[in-house]
Amino acid sequence: MDIIVLIARILFAYLFLTSGYGHLSQSQAMAGYAQAKGVPAARYMVLSSGVLIIVGALMLLLGVWGDLGALFIAVFLIPTAVLMHGYWKETEPMAKLTERIQFNKDIALAGGALAFLALFAYAGDNLGLTLTGSLFSLG
């Protein structure tokens, strides 16, 4: 079981490591998009969210308070879904569909992050293949 959870952590973290890198390396372009969506202090938000998801992904991947890392990712995803992918605001059918897909993806990934949070918090030190135990406890 430990190896399956490790593989799941690797696959899940990969998305956020690459996305976080994009936030940092392409912050100007991403800030312009965020600003167009009405995000205040767009450049700061892009850079800080990039750091947040990289740190969260590394914590989850390495098993260093993986529950907290998963929470960082969920804290990024839920507001991002609402602020950046408000499909209900779109009038053009293809734009509405694209934003709905992105919204649903972010919400589903947030659910996955919360599942990782619960797994780490429930299993604690028994999860295996981690560098530390969990920060939170559900067990």
C-alpha cells in the first residue's frame, strides 16, 4: 500500500510542481491574465500562489507534513476555481465550456488534495515512505 500512495503522491505533486514553476517563470503573463479576471495585486498573487503550490507539492511528495502540504494545495485550488474560472459569467458558449472544464478540474483536484490531507492525518506515522508524520490528527 505504501508504494501505491507514494506513486499517487508523485503523480499528484507533478502537476503542482510544474504549475508552480510556470507561475514563477511566466509571472508577468500570468499576472496579466489574473488582472483581466479581476484578481487584486495580480503579480503578487501569481508569485505567492506559485510558491504556495510548490511548497505544498514538495511537502506532499516528500512526506514532510504531507497533510499541511495538501491543505496548501486545496487553499490554492478553491479560490482559483471561483476567481479564475467563473464559467457562470461567460456568455460565449465555447468560453463558458472551457471555463466550466477548468472550474471542474480545480474543484476535483481540491477534493483530491483534501483526500490526501485526510489520509496523512488519519494514518499519521503509519503511512510509510514519508520523512515526517502528519501535523494534524484524525485517528
